Amino acid sequence: MSQTIRHIIQTMVAMSASCDVALLSCCFMDQYFVCLWIQRRYRRVVEAVLGCFRRSITISLVLSYAQGYSRCNASGK
């Protein structure tokens, strides 16, 4: 895993410790089976993610996460 992605994940976890961002970060690590489990856990995954990101996550982190999530979500089709 690249240092940049590791840093993004660590920052997300630190800024949203009360959320399950640590689990959602699986998309960055290409652990698709974990992401699919999370999709089953959250009926409205996007809403859950946005709820976490409202806690002062920056736009750049949101966009970085969106790219990783899109890649992960596409793999499940």
C-alpha cells in the first residue's frame, strides 16, 4: 500500500474515530470481499459515509475516498 493512501486512511480514521471509516477504507486496499460485507452491513452505504465526512473531512479526502469507493463498488457488479 502506498504511503499516500496509508496517510489518507490514517487521517480519515483520526478525524472520524466514532465512525467505521477504518472498515470503509478497505476500498483503498482492494479488499473487495470486506467491502461487500460492509455493503451488506450498511443498507445505505453512501449516507453512512457522508455522515462521517460531515465531521470536517476535507474535500480532497472526500474525492480520494470517492475514487476508491467507486473502484471497489464497481468490482462487486
